[in-house]
Amino acid sequence: MKPHEVIGFCRDSGVEMVDFKFTDMLGIWQHFTVPMAEVDESVFEDGLGFDGSSIRGWQAIHASDMLVVPDPKTAKLDPFIKGAKTLSLITDIVEPMTKEPYARDPRYVAKSAEAYLKSTGLGDEILFGPEPEFFIFDKVRFGSTPNDSFYHFDSEEGAWNAGAQGANLGYKPRYKGGYFPVAPTDMVHPLRIEMTRIMNELGLKVEREHHEVATAGQCEIDVYRQPLVMMADHTMWLKHVVKNVAARNGKTATFMPKPLFGDNGSGMHCHQSIWKDGKPTFAGEEYAGMSKTALYYIGGILKHASALCAFTNPTTNSYKRLVPGFEAPVRLAYSSRNRSAAIRIPMYSPSPKAKRIEVRFPDGAANPYLAFAAMTMAGIDGILNKVDPGDPLDKDIYGMSPEELSDVRSTPYGLEGALAALESDHQFLLKGDVFSKGLIETWIDWKRANEIDQIRTRPTPHEFELYYEV
């Protein structure tokens, strides 16, 4: 829609409030709401002010004034705000004095990555199709003080409740046994149906939904591939729908990569492909029916994978999932059909339009705007510099010996390693002014001070089991 169409739609639909949403640097939606009587077409050009110093990693207090400028194409009726019919608009962040886009606005970074792709002549658009996994729990508690630290969550579906007293009907997915069970074992299917219905009403076009491998309500909902910025917008909506549907049904949902010890973590495999003049550029006569362009793109992802992890796997918890020797795809190799490799080439269809790569190490804690943009930049770097991805690894990596794997690189062992890699390898992100040095430096500093150092200095409950009697 255009601005005047948005205003007309609001008038005709009886909209009373307008909700302005934007994504902070770490990937969390922020918002404020304005009565419809205060909104006209000028808002789409002049924007509305807010305090940028109160948003993590953004402005200093002496330069705190910022503007949100809504994107009329993102207008949707918000299905969760009660009390008044409310229109939701996703916004871009603008400097008030210059009206220039704000370099640390994740959505601007994603827009810049799309523009850079077009400027190279390699393609008109890059399509993303993420597969976010998440858990739905019945309850959760956690806390940390100088003398106390704990977390506790529970799920009626959890395998640990097989012997629970009371109204226990059994039907618990076993550890690592939750892939595709039907009801009554799949107890959260009704919630996924409700989530899917709402997502489709919002225009997200769900491709499929299902229970995932882990016990205790691990799920996945996939939406049909879209251009980079639109898919990042849709990913934010997907997470919003999942969390709110769970909450209004007395449940709690999390995209935390590894909340459950001893079972699968939650990833966000990312399908991606470049198109030009309406044709797929990844289809060809090379390995697995791919083009040289696609293989060079893979080469770029593998070359910069450690640095990419700072954005695709941006939490200390991410590396509880990315552990060598377990199920997560930590080995930096590519293969057709092989889910143990970091990059898989899906072989479901021989159609050229289906040719794509699937980067399997990202997780749902990522800011989708930054993660998708960073992978795009790495892939473009691979194409422009003809980075050879090496030979494919068409073996079960989990069954290979240490000697066989000695020449196969891994994702970093922790967030600290990913940030160090980003610190030394980020020139590819600066091309076309897509990422700014200021954003990268702020990201690294924030993560070290507010996450790595905070985790490093706190004892964990398991350490008491290991070390209390020493």
C-alpha cells in the first residue's frame, strides 16, 4: 500500500490506534502506539520522534533524538492488541537533522545488502527461506543473584514426565524422538495450527509446520521464501505470532538455541538463492545441478563462516548447540542432501527454480536483518572473488574419525571465538557501505561486555556438582 491507501484503509476499517514497530540491534521488536486521530500521510515522510539513547547499542544520551519512518508496505492489522482495532507498521530509523538512514538500524543494513547485490549485476534479488525452530513450554522460571542461580521449565510433553503422578496419559515424545509424531503424542499441534492460521492471515504464507526432534514441545514453522528484507520482516512477525499465541494459551515459547540439556537444540536453517531477470542463477551443470555462481557463493559462506557466526549464532547459548560430535552441523563443509554438513544442497526437485543452498548453522537468536545481510555479503564476496568451496563432503560427518576430519574446519567453539573472527574478518561486510564499522565495533563491544563477561564471571549450578567438594 501507499501512504494514502494506508490512511484510507484505516478509515474504512475503523482503526483506532496505530502501532509503530522497529527492531533493535540485538533483534528484539520495540514499539509505541499512537491514536489514529494523530496519524496522517505526513507521518510517512516526516516520521515520529523517540529516544534513541534508551535502545541498546544505539545513540548516546547527548544525541538521543531519532525518528521512526513507517514503511506503508508493511501495514497489517495487529491480531494481538486488545481493546482497540490497531494497525501495525514496521518502521525505518532516520537521523532527525539530516534525514539520512541510521547506519545501526538493522533494517537499513538489510536494505543496503539488497541494493549492493543489484549494484554488482549478479542478481535482482536474493530469496531467503528460514526454518526457525522453537520450544513451547508450560512454564518457566529462572534467576541469578550473587548467591543463587537457577532455571526451571516444564512441559507436559517432556520425556522426564513419563513417570509423573496425577493425570498422566503417557504419550511423551522420547528424547530425540519427537520428529513428526501425531496426536496425542504431539500435544502442541493445536497451537501450531492457530499460529499458522494467523500467519497466513498476516500474509506470511506458511509452507509447513511440524513437531521437531526434541521432546518437550520442540516445533518448526516454515514460511515460503521471500526477498531478503521482506523475509526479515516476516521472521519478526513469525516470532511475534509464536510467542503471543503460546502466551494466550497459557504457554511460553522460546527461540533460545539450547534450553534443554541432552536433546536437540533449536536452529534456523536458511535456504537462499539469487535470481536475475526472473531466472535462478544457482541452477547449472556443476555438482548437484548447481551453477559455478552457486558454488562460489558457497565458497564465500565457508570462507567467512567463523565471522558470520557472530551474527548468525550471536549468543553464548548458541554454542551449547554448536558442539562438535553432536547433532548440530558444525563442520564447515558442503554436500547434497547431507544434513551433517554446514551447507546442504536440497535435492527434493530437479526444477531449476528449486535450486538453492541451505546454510544450517544459524539459529533463531539471530537478528534476521543482520544475519541475512551478512550471509548475502559473504556469498557475494565468494562470487566476485571466485572462491573455490573445495570438494563436497558426501559422508556422514558424525561417523567420521578425528583423523578424517582433521582438515575440515569447524564453527567457533564459543561466542568469543566468533567475535574475534568478526574483528579480523569484516572487510567483506563493509562493501557498498552495507555494514558500518560503527555497527560492527558496537556489536563486538556489547556482546563482550554484556554477555561473554557476564557469563564468564558467574558460577553455574553444575559447577557446584563438579567442584564443591574440592
